[in-house]
Amino acid sequence: MYQAGLVLEGGGMRGVYTAGVLDYFLEQNLMFANNYGVSAGAVMLCSYLSRQKERSIRIYVDYMNDRRYCGFYSLLTTGDLFGAKFCYDEVPNRLVPFDYETYAAFPGRAFAVVTNVCTGEAEYLPMKEMHTDIQAVRASASMPLVSRMVKINGKRYLDGGIADAVPLRRSIADGNLKNVVILTKEVGYVRRPSSAGFLMRLRYPTRGKMVRRMLHRHEEYNETLSFLDKEEAAGRAFVIRPKKKGEVGRIEKDPNKLRALYLEGYEDAKACYPALLRFLSDTPCAVDKHV
């Protein structure tokens, strides 16, 4: 296990790209001491750290068209576009069982990035005991406008991508001198200002700090990408991301498109793996090269 950071961007259903990358990592027994997931990135971390290869893509493909999983039926009946009970109880505990024991044995650390709706600031909640910490994953993936706020320890949270879409600086602050960053946006992507300002103010009239953070998210995101470019040029970051804009949207129902993006992530990871090992070659490891 490398003493380095793994940083996973969100992106809704585009997270299947990350699932493909992580499944290749699992084949190579490549693990990291510190892991940070945002929204879909936090969801993908679960199957990766429980070492359940292909679990994420199976869930997406098999259940995306189940109205309990995602869609307006779920939104109208539960208040969540992605049905919370189905996604965070029915799926992991019955339909596609989650390996809680293997996950708990992981010796490193994992964090779900969430946005505090009162302060508008990012928080980094531990993902350790997943019977309870699954709520941190749910909060991280709760998209604004189409999800209920998630209450944890008296605080209310929404999607971590609002406040820290690519938590590279947090990883550096935690002492990770090298970081592997998986993005779901293509090379050259530039985030544009949100068009949902009116809806955000209408939906969250008493959450001014969070709304302002949302409306300025494009500025913070683009600045973070510039910072990431500098870290990559300095040899402190290794970035894996799609080479071109894909056809998969944040909410995608076509299983063929989902599989294609998953395979793209897998093949990209495979192609860059020798370079990745060179990048990590002088990074301390817990035991030998891999655990």
C-alpha cells in the first residue's frame, strides 16, 4: 500500500469511468493509504476498498432503470432522485451484498467529502464503519435541488462537490506528498457558471452561504484544476481522466454507454499503469510495493 493520496472527483453517472480505473487498480493490488471521495467518487471508494471488482458497474447497469434506484418516481415518493433506502440499504445489504468485513480490514483511511449546508464549507467525514458511515457517503452524493439534506451528528449536509469538488489540497494538508487524482471531466474541461441560481435561492432561502458557494463553484473548480496542473508539472500529482467528452450525462439510463465509459476508464488505467508506477516509485510503501 502506497503512502500517497487517492483523490476521486464526482460527476453522477460519469463515475463509472472511475469505477473502471479502480477495478484495474484492484487487479494490480494497487492501494493507497489515504483516500478522498466526492459524491460518486465516495460511492466508488466503497467497492474499491472492499475489493469487490466490478461491483459498482454491476449496480449501475443492473439497477439504473429500476424506479426505486433513480428517477422521478423516486424523487416524488422519497424526496431523493436516487432513492436513499434502495441505494444505501436494499442494494448493499440484500441485492449486491457489500463486504463489510473486508472493508473494515483496510488499514488505510478514507473520507467522504460533504458540504455543510449552514456554513457552506467542506467537511471530510471518515468512512470506516460502513454500517453507520454509509450515511457520510449518502451525504456526499446528495445532489442539491434533487436530494434531501442528510443529518449526521446534528449537522446537515449535501453534495461534497459544492464546496470541494477535487479535494487535492486537503490531501496535501494531510501530509500526502504525492497524489493520484481521478477526474471524470475530460482534458480541457472548463466549468461554466451555474444556471440554477434562481432555483437554489428558492429551494434554500435560509442557506445563503451554501448558495453563494454553489454559485461561485465554477471559479473554485477552475482554479483547482490550474493548481492540479502545477502539481502535475512538478511531479507531485498523477492525473487520470477521459481524453475526450463522452456521451454519458450525470443521469444516464443507457447501459451500453455506461459499460463503454467503464471500459474507457479501465483501459486508460491499464495504458498509464507503467507511468503511474514510475511516479510512485520513490513513494514509501507500507509493505514492500503492495499489500
